[in-house]
Amino acid sequence: MARVFHVTAETRLDDDDYPAYTMGRAAELIDATPAFLRALGEARLITPLRSEGGHRRYSRHQLRIAARARELVGQGTPVEAACRIVVLEDQLEEALRVNEELRNT
């Protein structure tokens, strides 16, 4: 029998992937512009979910990724290069985590 997971306000608040932030609020939180967030979407670094009305919505996880890209762009890195760097950093972090797990087994 399948378990039914009930979404409550509490579980949404704890969910790092819940798309809780509008584009304007997301841009404000990472000190960027909505155009910057759209550029990250065009570069496929983050893909915001869409509300029923078609508006972009961002999760905390996506905002952390966007904030890292924003940091790199603020240091003079072009957006496309910043996106690639963030992807490579994530891949390295995952590889190190897997490597550590394998050592401990």
C-alpha cells in the first residue's frame, strides 16, 4: 500500500526544494536583478518552477546556487562561465562525498 504524504505548512517550510520565492523576492535575497535570474535559467543552471499563473518560483536550494553564481559574477566572471564553475564545484563536491562513503565501507 502506498504511503500518502500530506504537505503541511511545516513540511513546506522545512523543504529546501519547495518553490517559495517569487522572482522579485529571490532577486532581492541574493542582491541581483530579475534579469540575472532569467540569465541563470537560460544558461540552465537553475530551472524555477512555475506558479499556476506562469510566474517563476524559486526554492532555497536554487537561491544558494544562484547566490554562488552571483558571487562569481560580482568578481568579474561572465555569467556563462560562472554557471559552468558552479556546476563543476557541485560535481566535485558530490565526487568527494561518494569517495568518502566508499572509503568508509
